[in-house]
Amino acid sequence: MAVYWVRCLSNEGSPEHTQRSHQAREEFAAYLKCGRLEEGFLRLRCERCHAEKLVAFSCKKRGFCPSCGARRMAETAALLADEVLPERPLRQWVLSLPHALRFLLATDSQALTLVLGVVYRTISDHLLRKAGLTRTTGKTGAVTLVQRFGSALNLNVHFHMIFLDGVYRTEGTDPPVFRHVSAPGAKDLQILIELIAARIGHLLEQRGLVERDSENAWLSTDASGSGLNDLIGHSITYRIAVGPRAGQKLFTLQSMPARAQELDEARNGAAQSGGFSLHAGIDIAMGQRAKLERLCRYVSRPPVSTERLALTASGQVRYTLAASAHPCARGISDSLHVKDTVPRRHHAHCAGTRGLDGSASGAHSPTADASDSLPRCVRAA
């Protein structure tokens, strides 16, 4: 990787070099220095046995370094599972967006916040209605991790939302009572995804970010054609941004089709509408804290895995993609694309309510009303 990076930087002054973002170069250069003693270290000595150990400095970056990303993943998962998410039934909701919106949300943080607020309110209203409550008589909450990458290392802004699988009834009860709701069916998901798509389109049109006529809609943002915007556009569409193969699809050396079982699992609990996709097939029952931590590790994982990186006999960097990656980029890929566009880090957002004590009694059935202290309110999305 270090040799390949030096070769890449040797093209100083070439037109494609000027298009690379400073952030991408900084992230990759820091990754190559991470964990190397010659870049700095701490000398640790045990006072009792006098054993010594040298610990190299880490880069602490978020975009590319797998080591620092894995450590941050473990810390985030432990925090969410042990201190944030209560001992109540939980469900993961995953929302994927059309390509045009991925570009908008990757370049406009305020638009991302607005869209996330629409999604949260739509799903929370659905849970409140199923419980027979309203916003004034009940409360729910969620932790959302915004991932900006896909399994093919493409730029793919999407939401992983860990929702309470129910609501707290607050009117006339002290302490509040948790009321579990049933899992969403295929009809519920289809209604929700169509409502989310319509509300997001209406909101962005009101804010002047989207224009539409009787047949089509398009982004009204200024398409300046800057180098970073070019990188983002190529990454979203699985294309190489610079070099002799600029504009081409990722080079696939080997096809690894997904098993039928994996395809069935991917379809289970998903609904689609106009490029939007909503999945809610993973639930966490009370007491399944190990499963919850595994889910939290998954949604907070870093974009790059060292286990999938290798060097070919011809000197190219090879990255093995997951079986569920895009059909045009499945299998073993020419990773010129990897260094060109480093995905931004994901962010955690809390909305609604969250539990404080997490000490729900095992005698309470998840399907029945369970008394609980009201979780404290946190910043709304």
C-alpha cells in the first residue's frame, strides 16, 4: 500500500491529481504511519516486574484506517449497549436513498439533518398509532448511525436507526409505562416508505433544494463541477474517478454471486419506492444484550477491512467485496477507486427518549405494559 501510494503522489501536477481532495490524501497518509514505531511511540514500564513495552502512536483517523476504526467501533458498541439503549425490545430500521439524494446529503449536512428528522417523525408516529397513543400521550426514541459507505467502498449515505420497539405511555401514569407494539408487516412498510419519500420530496422542494415538474424532479443545487463533487459522483455510481480508466465501472476480476438464502434474507422485511428502500427485519428482544452489541458493532463498523485487502502478482491492490455488494462490483475489485474517494465518517444521532436505568425486571412480559421510569429526553434530530 505504501509503495502504491508513493506512486500515486508522484503524479504531482497532473490534471487528475488536482481533483483529489486534501482530506483523502491526509487520511491515507496518516493511515500509512499508524502503528509504526518510527513515527512515535510510548515506552511503558511495569513498576513491579520492570517489564517494558513500546506502544506506537495511532493516527486516530475515521476515514480509512481499519485499526483505529475497529477500536472506535468496539467502544461505540459498548457505549450504546451498556449505557444508552434500555432493557426494552428494540428494532433496527434501515433506510436507503436514491443516488441523487445521496449526493445531496453527502455535501449538505443541514439537508441531512432535515431528512433524518422527517424519517424519525414518520416512524415514531407509526409506532405511536399502533400503540393507540399520540405525541402528547406517548413518547418513543431512537439512536441513528449515519453510514456514508457501502460494502463496495462506494459513497452511500444511509440510515441505521435502532428504535424502541414500542412507546412509553406518559399521560396519567407515574411512572410511565412501556407498551410493546407488533412488528411492521409488508403493507406497513410499503405505506411508510411511500410516505417518507413524499415527505422528503415535499420538504426539499420547500427548501429550494429540489425542483420538479409534472413528470420529473431534480436537484437545484449549484453543480459547480469541483474536483470533490466529481469524486463524490463517481463513487456513488461505482465508477473510477481519475486515471486512465476514469469514468469506467470498477474492474471485476471474479464474480461471487450471493446465495439464495442471503438474497431471501435481504428481501425479508424490505419495501421500496422511487429509489427509497426501508428494511425493519432485525429485532432485539429483552435480555438479548449480546445480540444488541453485535448489531451496534455492525452499524458502527469502519468502511475498510484489512482482512479483505491484498496485493496481486501484478502489483495492484485487491479488495474482496461482500457477496451483497452491487452486482457490477461484486467479488474482487480493482481498488483504484478506494483511494480516490474516502467516505466521510458516520455520526450517531439520538432522538426522542432513552432509558436511564436499563434495569427492567425479567418478570415483565415484552408484550404487556411494563412500568418503568421515564427515560430522559435528549436532543431531537
